[in-house]
Amino acid sequence: MGKAARAPFEWPEIYSSWLAAEARYAPPGLPAGGFRRIASIRPDRRFGMEWWHWSDVARFDQGAEHPAARPLPRARCLSRGAEHTLRMLWEAREDAPLSAAVWLAAFLQQHGGRYTPPAWRGEQHVLLQALVPAVREALAPIETWHHAMRELLPVTYVDDELAETTTLRSLADVTRLAILNAVLNQTVWVPIELPSAEGRSTGRREPSELDRAWARGVLKRHGLR
């Protein structure tokens, strides 16, 4: 006999679970979908959004050569799906529930659809699918991913090996893992807003002393200075 279908979750229940996981596991400001605003020094550069690797942000905070003035091969190597996710996060940047829906949808589509890890098939797959209708409805204001886009975030932390050691038993388990996945992605790849020379957005946020101290430590630990 097949397994009984699970009743779909409602969005208020999902978002409440997300907020509980966010309060417990996420540092302040993550993963709120906020963008770090950095003024481009290239006058011909148009307004845009990019994922910057943490090492480029650290160099910027130290006052090194501005990453926007030189190629960013790592950023350009990211998948089309990750680039589209960045645009979705930009559209949702001032709407916390919509931002949460973007992160959740990316997690569900990448791990709960056609590419579900083998260890999560069966009841765990049914659990993941029970979130999909409400999350999809919450995302209605935004154009979502093309069906061919598989890698939707810069880094995939939940692989088949991790799934084998993780059991999804409840909604809280799903939102907990999704929030950790979002935080880890934004720790390595930072969403950046690059305003145009005409000043479509305000200029560079000068790094604080805490920013500079963090950057010095990161660069030293990784032999970058």
C-alpha cells in the first residue's frame, strides 16, 4: 500500500516556523535578504546585483582595490539559477515574509523535487512536498526559476551524504535546515548592490571598526595578507 498523503501546510504556519528557526539559528541581519550597498568606482558600470565572495568583501573592508573595478571570475562562474535567486531576493528585500519564501522555495525546489536525495524519498519527500503549495503561493509576486535551473544557490550544503545523516520528521526540521542553508550561503557569498554612477542608490557604506577587525582576522587566517 502507498503512504497516506499529508495535508498541505498553510503559509502562516510555515512562516511562523521559519521565524522560530531564524530567532534560534541566524545571526542578526541574516538571512533577511538584505543587500550590502557598495558604490562602484567604474563610471561606466550600470546598477546591478552580484554575489561577492567573502574574501572580496574582506579586501574591500580593508580598503584594498575595489572588486567592482576588476573581474570577478568566481561570481561569474555561479549558475544561472543562483543569479536568478539573487534577482528574486532583490525584489523581496523589503518584504521579510517574501524573502523567507524565496529561501524556502530554493531549498524545496533543489532538495524536494526531482532532485530529492535518495535518503529523503518516501515519507520525507511527502513532508517536503506538503510545503510547496503554500510557499509557491507566497511567491506569487515574483517570477520564479525556469524548470531547467537546478543549482539555485551559490553553494549546496545539503548533499546526499548529509541527507543520509538527517531525518526530516516535522515542519520545524525543514525550516531549521533551510535557515541554516540560507545563513551558510550568505556567509560565503554576500548579496551586493552596485549602484550606477548616476546615483540610482546612495553610495558606499563605510566599514566600521568591527568590519575592519573581522576583515583583518579573515585575511590573516587565510593567508591573504
